Amino acid sequence: MGLDSLDVFLRTVRDDLGLDIAVPEGADTALGELPGWDSLNLLRLVALLEESGHRVPVHRLLEARSLREVHTLVKEYG
């Protein structure tokens, strides 16, 4: 799954996690302020990334404050 584009990444996260995220406006919203965001969604996001071939270290994901920062990590770790 190609998640290189921020819009594709946001749409994938929105659709797979069932979150109400505006694309692309929601990219900079703090994770804790996303409607429906919780620790379970963080685990689901980790699983989504791994299933799509993107192995971002969990400790780096825990440092991310927005989906834009998560997307930057996805691109960094390939």
C-alpha cells in the first residue's frame, strides 16, 4: 500500500480506523484532539502501518503529536 502521499495516508487512516478526519486539514490536529482517538487507535495504527509494509518504531510513533508527524515517520522509515 503506497502511503507516500499525505492525502492517501490520511484517507487510509480515516477509513481503516473509522475516524472523522478532514483531508488534508486534519493532518496537523493533535492526535488527542481527533474525534474518537484513543490508545486502541494507536495500536490499530501500528498494525495498519505494519500490514502495509511500514515498520515505524513504536517509540517514535509515541513521540508523534499529529498525523502529519506520523506520516513523516512513515516516509522516513519507508
